[in-house]
Amino acid sequence: MKRALWILAALTLALGASGCSMYGYDSPVIPPPGFIYTSIKVPLTTQKARLELSPEDKVGRSHTRFLWIPPYRVMTLAWAEAAVKDAAREGKIQRIKHVDYEFLGVMFVYGEYKVIVYGD
């Protein structure tokens, strides 16, 4: 019995720690969930073409925070809005060159989603 519990615990840990390898992850739609903690920063676009960034480029950010309501992960409580338009306005950017996003998730309960815009 004790051995079966250890095997079950090991399988649960391996399954939960696998994160994005379990899902058909394709940015920017669904950030990969980790079992305890997830933190990623990736481009918001899946296109290969990208304008060259320079040190003089402006940077704008917008973010949202949210709480998932277990066990119904589709139900959330969120505040603010992480929009590209808001990030560009915050950074006084007229021409967007590139957009990244950051995602932070803690134990399927708390999350932050940030949009970072680079441009002129």
C-alpha cells in the first residue's frame, strides 16, 4: 500500500511538473500551466518577421491580475486589462515594432498577464 502511494505521488508530480509539454502550446493564446509556479516571457506574435529594435525605442506596458476559481478554471475574477493598445498609449508609442508578453501563474489560483510593446 505504501509503495502504491509513493508511485501515485511520483506520477502526480511528474504530470503536474510537465507544464507546456502536455499541451499543444501556441503563443499567444494559452500560457502553459505549471503545477506550482509558472513564469514565462515570449513574443506575442507567431510570425517570423519582426522589425529591428534599437536602444532609442520606447517601451510601454499594461497588465492584468486574476484569480481562478477552483475547480472551474474557466471562471475567473480579473481586474485591469492587458491590451496592446493600452501598453502603446502608456509608452507614448505611435508605431509598434514588437510585442512580448509575460505570464506568471501560482498553483492554478493566482495569475498575472503583462503585455510589453516596443516601438517609436
